[in-house]
Amino acid sequence: MSAEQHRPPVPETSGDGRTCAGEGFHPHLGASAADGGPLRERLHHVRADALDGDTAQSGGMRRFAAISGRTVGSEKLWMGQTHVAPATASSDHHHGESETAIHVVSGHPEFVFLDRSTEPATEVRLRTGPGDYVFVPPYVPHREENPDPEREAVVVIARSTQEAVVVNLPSLHGEHPPAR
């Protein structure tokens, strides 16, 4: 049998050529991890209004999962949004063994951590804006702040672990990243 004979049927498209999965054309693609659908054999579309708020939280923040083991069956990746209310800060926390990448969508959030290469350790504040990226290594204590008194800050987060690991801490001085 040729490779051409192994191809699945071409999906239906809208008048402008876009695929219409999930909007009545392919209702079977609405499967999720909860209903046992073929999660690892297809693409998943998670609509902005369908984000999952049942995630690990830190004070002052609201986290919403888009891509996770529960929502789409991912095994090595978590991705979602975090909203930081005006004039507020998260609790000090780290994300365990997970590497975390942050993309600023709106607002000017600030990310605070301790530079332990100095004695004593020095607090560092990264001031960001829309379009900026921040990388948080595993186990590094930090917090997010939104100094704007009127507007919420929104960031998109991707983690190298399946779920949103959040370990809340009493302060940035608490736990240290493991020696490598």
C-alpha cells in the first residue's frame, strides 16, 4: 500500500479554507482526558474561554491551565495564563524541578528573586512589558508583582512538567535551589 493510501480523510473546512473541527463538523474531536478520547493521536484546540482554573495557586494570582495532562493528555508540558491583579504581588514560591518560561501579554509585571552570587544575597527586580520573556530555572524562589494600581497584568506560562507545580514559601530566603 502506498503512503497516499494511508492518509486520513481531509477534514471539512469553512468557506475561507480554515478547518472547522470542534464547531459541529467534527464533534468527536471534543474528547478530553476525562472522557478517554484519543488524546495523543490528534491536535487539541483549547479556546480562551475554556481555560481550567482548577490549578495550584499563589496568593495574589489566578492561574489557568490551557495545556495539561488533564486538559489534553500532555505528559511533559504545562501551559496556561496567569493574571496578577492591580497593585498586588504573588506569594514567594518556586516551581520544583520544572523549568518555567514566561511571556508577558499585557501590563508591566515585575519578577523578584535573590541573586545568591553576592554576600549577602541581593534582591533583584526584573521590570517587564508586553512581548518580553522571562526564564525561571528549577527551584529558584521568586514572586511576581503588578505595581500598576489600575490594570491587571497577564502572562502566558509554559513549564517543563505536565502540571503547574507551585511550592509556596515563607520568603525568598527560605529554600535554596539544589546544588548542581
